[in-house]
Amino acid sequence: MGFPPDSELVARLRSRDEDAFALMVGSWSGGMLRLARNFVSTNDSAAEVLQDTWLAVINGLESFEGRSSLKTWVCRILVNTAKRRGVKEGRTIPWSSVHDQGPTVDPAQFLGPESEDPGDWRVFPKPWPMPSPEQEAVTKEIRGVVEEALTLLPERQRIVVTLRDIDEYDADEVCSILDLSQANQRVLLHRARAFVRGKLEEYFSTAKAVDHEG
């Protein structure tokens, strides 16, 4: 049975349906914990943020107006809770600009402010080659390359690309959760994707060179 629509889930939650709450917690907690960890200093702190968030959700259900999806609303509570704890821990992430320190992409590859879509690609990068399903060992290696690349990204880029490409939120949801403009979200996402793409291209180039030597 699929996940119930928001209207049904909210009604069940407001009637104190424990199964509905357990379904929501079981389905969303993994991604939420990963998101919270970006704002706080330890895994234990992230777990406490998650617990505080679920308590806030239970106590605040009557205030949910359906202007966003329930999951987006929950994640906004999580991010706000995590940010407050991060401030107490001396760990803050400035979201007001897109000027990250660390790996990035040549700005010339993006459209300028005069464009209808500032921050978007001038020419979208070619897709990288993907292994066939039977190449399990290669797939595992690629997953490792991606995971390592994510750890090297500036925090804001990592958070945005994780929400978009791993947790599969759409652009509007990410902007709502993180209180970002569409332009900033787009630039952060493209820079993160380009960096990960570059690491994958390095991996495939190395693998191809090894094959030729063999």
C-alpha cells in the first residue's frame, strides 16, 4: 500500500492515529536526520533535533494549513530547530549568498544576471556514462566516489544537492525548507552537481586508462 495523501495523513495524525505517526516517522526520519546533521556538531545532537522536531510536529499539527506539502512543513520545522541548536553550538551556515568557499565551477559556465534564467547552465554538461545493472562492483565503486565527493562540497551545496538528488525534493520544496531564492538554489545545485560530475569523470577516465593498459 502506498503512502497516504496529505489530507488523509493529517486527518489521521490529528485523530492521534499511532500507526499514521509511526509510518511518517519510519519513512522520513532517515533523510531528516541526515539533513539535521549538516547544522549541528554531532550525531547525538542531530538525533535530539529530530526528536524535538517530531514533538513540535505533534504539538503543532493544528497550525498546518496545507500551503506546502506536509513533508516540507515538517522539514522546515527540523531546519529551524537545527539552526537554533547550531547557533548554540557555535555552528552556523550563512544562507544569504551563494559565495561558498571550496570546490566550485567556472562562473563562465552559467548564465549571467541579464538572462531570463540567471545561474543556469549556458550549455548543460553531457551525461556521464552509467554502468549496466550487472556491474555491481563498479556500481558500488561509483557510489563511493559520489559519497566522497559530497563530503568535499561546501555545506550549503551538499545540503541542496542531497535534498534534490538523494531525497528527491523538487526545487520549490528545497527553497521553502531552506528559505532560499530560486536563483540561489539553482546555482548551489548546479555547482554541486558539476563538482560531483567532475569526480565521476575522473573515475571513468582512470578506469578507461586502466582497461587500455590491461
